[in-house]
Amino acid sequence: MNASPASQVAGKSRAVRWALGVGVSVMAAIGLVLLFLLTLATNNRALYERNYAWLFGTNVVVAVLLLALLVWVAVRLVARLRRGRFGSRLLVKLAAIFALVGLAPGLLIYVVSYQFVSRSIESWFDVKVEGALTAGVSLARATLETQASETAARTRSASAQLAQVPAAGAGLALERIRDQLGATDVVLWSASGQLLASAGPSSFQLHPERPSAQQLRLVREQRAMAQVEGLDDLPGPAATQDARVKAIALVSSTSVGLLVEPRFLQVTVPLPPVLVANAIAVQEANREYQERALARDGLRRMYIGTLTLSLFLAVIAAVLLAILLGNQLARPLLVLAEGVREVAQGNLSPKAVLEGKDELDGLTRSFALMTQQLADARETAQDSMGALDEARARLQTILDNLTAGVIVLDAQGLIRSCNPSATRILRAPLAVCVGRPLAQVPGLEQFASAVQRQFDDFLAHRGSHGPDHWEHAFELHASPSGAAHHATSLVARGAELPDATHLLVFDDISDIVSAQRVQAWGEVARRLAHEIKNPLTPIQLSAERLEMKLSGKLPATEQALLTKSVKTIVQQVDAMQRLVNEFRDYARLPAAELQPLDLNALIHDVLHLYESDRARVAVRAELDPRCPAIAGDAQQLRQVVHNLLQNAQDATEQAGADADGVLPAVCISTHWSEASRRVRLRVSDSGSGFPAHILQRAFEPYVTTKVRGTGLGLAVVKKIADEHGARIELANRLEDGVVRGAQVSLSFAPEHAVAS
């Protein structure tokens, strides 16, 4: 289960406080370490210099990490500012204030410390101290050089004692010279560097240290030389004991000749320990002073770098603490701002709260409680609106599925709403005319005026106990001459709704009127067949008997008149007999006996009767072999085919009465539609088509376009189609907008569909 927003916010707050505590502890630890290092530097410079590198590197790494953290926080602040989040400017302002509070004192301390360190280091390297150390070093060097010069002079004087002494007997002379000069070691060398004689420690060495060739060459030029040794080899007390002056002098020889090899006397005399100690002390002091002087800039940079790093860490710590503390102060405001924005957007889900004890945290809890109350109120309102919408949708569904048309009008006759049946019945685009007066809908001007009069009369004469609605019949789309031009018969009812709007409900009773007419014509046909049929036979028989009795008894003129009159009577009686038979067939059409029937085979049988060469209008068949069997009455459907073909031939012949050539053939076709799963029978002609006022009532009795027609052919076809459950359609054939004839089509369901 997911945690609630309150617990999430509380967890984040604890994490922030923990991070804040850790950050403060780290900053305090770094500050203590830096303070300790500065204190240690004044007491133990060597220790500080030895550990300065890694301590400084550690501090730099910490500073880089803190700087990265500061950059990350700054980037987040900039991103919040660009997104325009509430509280971002306040957080930046608080961070800037805290940073300035920490930065200003830090800079002041840094400037003072910088001046102090710079001047203190300069005071360590005073000019007088440097001069005194330089003079002491010069004095010690001069004393040692004097000691060496004296030893070289004494050695040269002593070398005169060896001028007449051969190398084999020089040992005793060397001992004497050693004692005279106070030397520790005396050696007599040949020009080739071979040891001739010695007195002292070198006598016990297998390979004593020989003078170099350069030294011997220098002695030949200067007669004698000396150098101080042992001062730079070992520091401290060892240098005091081993310090010595080594002098070499050329031994003069009284013998003259090129084969006489020169000899060299080497004398080693120790230096006084006190003199050596003082010289070494002065030299060490001067060397250390010079090292310090050379590292003066580095030392200054070291101290100043430490101070700068301390300031940098302090500033970064101050800025981070400023941001964290500012975030803590602005957090309740941010929580409130986020909640207010969500509420403004309509989101009333549970809001985050802070568990602190101050007033701002309490305000977040109060806001969350208010939001919860608003959510409960909205949920209640949504439930009510949902119930209302459901009722409205239910009512709209009922209205959309009503066969009656419904229109709601305001007091000025403007259409407020309507259902699809109203558009279908009135045959007008009412849906796009909502908000417009009903009188402005094309074709409904008179209907709107009549409806408005009915409402005015109803409202004017309505009493407290009067009827709550009015009812009236209307005839729409009627031509001025009284002929039905796609006429629609309506019965309308009107009432006033509680909001002062007008409710208009109407039904299309055209089919009812047409059925009543068909029923009335059936009754008329039955009575005509009964009343007219009886006297027709006596009339015909009487005329024929009269002709038979008077034939041959009258003059030729009267005989011709008699024959013509009797013929006329018989023809008219036959015509009336056929009319009576048609009325009788229409009134007494038996119920259809539906059996599986091949419609194509039936049409083939009927077409045999229309194959006469003398027929002026031929019949062309286009039969679809895919047509399945239908459920039909063969006798009645044969009558349907006959009626349709005869009407088509008559219409084509009437349209081409003045034509001398061959008239277009009547077409009868069948077609099986896979989409609708029905068999369609179509008969089309090339006549003049149906007038507009005939199309609406073409299937009613005694409605015809023929001069001598009874108007019962299509009426019988309509009754038979209804008996078979077929759909019948009548329309004009149009080519390029011009009427080129008429067509009648019937669609039948397959036999298996009817059986199921």
C-alpha cells in the first residue's frame, strides 16, 4: 500500500533535517581541523610542513564536493524560478540574506588575517639579521682560510728538510715534521702518485688516499696548497672531530737532471674543535635563513591558502545552511501554494500536511481539512449531477426513440430543442436550426404560424380548470390547388412547461389516413361490385335480343344505326364488367398462401405472354441467377408482374404516341444483394414518369396518370406486397437531372429467412 502524502512529506522533512545536522557537523569538524592546523603551524613548523600537502588536498576535495552541492542546489533554484513555482523567489531571497550574513564577517576576518600573516612573515626576515648572519659566515670562512694558509706555509718550510733526504730514510724526517707541525698524518708522494714514506695512520693503510693529478699540477705551479676538509661530510659533532686542513708542498731537490722525479709532502693538521663548531653553527644558521628566505613566498602562500580555504569552506557552508534553512522556512508556504494550485485546477485529493508545531505547519493542516471538506461537498454535488445527468440521458433516449416528433419552443417561438423524429416527420433540418424561430425553417412558415396561433388561443382562454393542452390536425406540403404534393398529415398537441416554454408534440398520421382511404375504397369497391354487377347482364342481354328481333325488319339506315348502338351498349357493358371485376378483386383479394417460389422461373412463365411480334413495346429481362427461392404466392405474384408490365408498356406507349419508330423496351430485372440479404424485383419504363403530387399517393385506389385507368393496378400490387412482407418503392428514373421514366421495385426476403 502506498504511503499517504502526509507521511511522504514527513519523511522528506526528517531526511532534510538529518542532512542539515550532518552538514553542520561536517562543517564544524573541518573548522576545528583548520584551527588546529593554524595553531600547530606556530609551534611546530616541520610537522605542519610534513602533513600540509595531504591535509590541504583533503580540504580541497571537501571544498569541491561542497561547491558541487552548492551548484546543484543553485541549478534547482534556477529551475524552480523558470517554472514559476511559488516560493522560489522567497527561497532565493532568504538564501541570499543568510549568505551575506555569513560572507561579510568572513571577508572582514579574512582581510585582517591576510594583513597579519603578510606582515608577520616579512618581519621574520629582517635586513639586520641577514647582514649579521652573512658577516658571521664570512668571518668563519676567513678564519678557516687563514688557518689553511698558515698550514700550507709551514708545510712548505718543512719540505725543505727533505731536500737532501732520500726516500728510503724519509720516515724519521717525516716523524720529526709531524711533531713540529702537530699533524696527525704526514705522507711523502712521488710525482706519479706513489707512496714513498709516511708517518701516521696512513702507514697502516694499504691504499691511502692519493692526491689528484690536478692537485699535483697546482702544487707545481704554486709550490704549495692547502684545503679544509671534513666540514661538509658529516653534520653535528662528527664534523667537529673530523675537520682538518690538508696541505701539499713541493719538496725542493738539490740534484740537477732531467731524470730526477719531484716529490710532494702532504701534511694533515686537525682544526681546533671550537673554531670548527662556531663555523658550522654560523653556516647552518645562514643556510636555514637562506632557505627560509627563498621559501618566504611559498610560506606566505601556504598560510594565505589555508586562510582562503577556511573562508571558502565557511562561505559555502553559510550558503548551504542559508538554502537549507530558507527551504525549511518556505516549505509550509510551498505546500500551501501547491495545494492552492491543485484546488484551483479542481484537484481536491488529500493534501500534504506538516507535523510541526508552529503556525505555518498548523495552517497546512487546516488547509488540508478544508480541502477534504470541499472534496466531500463536491462528491455529493457530483452524485446529484450524475443522477440528474442520468435522468436527462434517460429522457433524451426516450425522446430520441419516440415515433412522435417533439419540439420545445420558447415564448418567442425560438426552437430550444427537438428530437430526431421531429426532423423525420417535418422533413426539415431542425437540428441545425436550434436557437432560430420555427417560422424561419424552410417549408414550415405556415405550420409555425398555425402553431403559434394555437398557443396564443390556448394561453388566452386557459382557465383554472380548463384543459392543460390543445390538439389540432395539420396538413403539410399541400399544393394550393388542393392536390397532395408529398402531403403529410399531422395531429399536434401543445402544452406549456413550468419554465414558460412551449411543448409541441405531433404524430405523422399519413399512413393511417392512407389506410383509411384504402379501407374506404375497399368498401366502395365492394358496394359498386354488388350494385353495378347485377343490372349489367340484363342490359347486355336486352340489347342483344333487341338487335336479334329487329334485324332485317328495318331499312338499311335504321339497321346500321341499330347495329352500331347495340355494339356500343355491349362494349360499354363489357368495360363496366371489367371495372366491376377489378373492384371485386381489390375488395376480395384472398390471403396469400406462401410457398417456396423461384421468382426467375415465374417471370419466364409470364414473359411468354409478351413475346408477340405485334406488341409495340417489347419486354427485356435481366435476371440474376444467384437469386435464392422466396416465400410467395405464385398466383398473386403473377398478377403483380402482369400489372407492373402492363403499366410500364402503357406509360412507354403513351409517352411515345407520336413516335413513328420502335419504342424503348420495358426492362424487368432481378438482383440478389449480399449486403441486405434480399431479392429485388424491378420494372422500369421509358415513359414520362410520375408527377410529384402522384408519388405520395400512387398506391391509393383511383390515383392514376392514365386517361381511362381505374387507379387500382398499383393499389393491388401494394396489397399483395404487404401480404408477402415485401418492401415496395416507386420513383422516377433520372438521367442528368431529367426524368426518363419510372421504376417500381419490390424486395423479398429469402424463403429460409421467412421460415425462420
